[in-house]
Amino acid sequence: MRNPEIPCYEDLLRSLGALFSGEHDLVANTANMAALLFQSLPQVSWAGFYFRRGRDLVLGPFQGPPACIRLPWGEGVCGRAALSGSSLRVADVHAFPGHIACDPLARSEIVVPLFHDRRVVGVLDLDSYVPDRFQPSDEKGLEAMVRLLESAVDWNPLAETNC
């Protein structure tokens, strides 16, 4: 019997695939993904996206308390993950040099970069009030979900205009 406290990322991937079916809008799909993660993962206090805008990461769809709107590229957990192009798990954000405390109660964080045309275009960010909440299994599962998102959205939403 499966422990209900341990998320089954295979189930979440199936649910996410169903949510994305026939839909390619970036905002709609990231909003649904943030809601799915926030509602499904235990002990997650915030789930959402930041997107690259010049030298910053700008807040996108999310679930949880209000968040920082702009994060400098390369700074904090999100900025470092974006700069490196690699997922980053932080067991204690208060011990992370240069951590940007959008929610001072957050204790741990995981950030997964999003790619388009081999460039980082944003990040998925999850926070928890529990120290060391995110494990390698979360990293692997969230990376799989981000890869599904990358292939499910139209990254050129301004190509079509209604004038």
C-alpha cells in the first residue's frame, strides 16, 4: 500500500497531461500546473512560475501567499537555478547565501528551470514551511512535469494578434 504523504508523480503527470490536452496557452497551462501542484503535494506553501524578462525573472501564475514580483537573474534560489540551467533543492533557505525571502516563513525550496530553444525562459518554484521538504524524488518528478509543460505550450503567444 502506498503512503499517501509521498506524492505519486506518475499520477500527477497523467493529470497534468489531461489538463494540457488540446490547450497550448502558456498562462492557462502554467496556472493549472501551479494549482495541481499546490493542491496535490503535501507541505507545499507556494507553487508557481517566474518567467525571464530581460535581466529579471518576473512572477507568473502561482498558488499561495503573495510573492516577490521581480527577482534578479542569477540571484536567490530562483535566479541561481535559472543562471545554471539546473534544478536546485535547498534544505534550509535561511542558510542559502543570497536567499531572497519573499515569504519569511518558508524554510525549504526547489526550483526547476524551463527551457525553450535550449534557453532558460523561466522557472518552476515550490516552497515549504518544513525544512528539507524536497527530496530527489520530488526533483525527478517535477523535472518530468516541467518537460511535459515545455512541450505543451505555445512559446510565441504574440505571434497571433487581433487588430
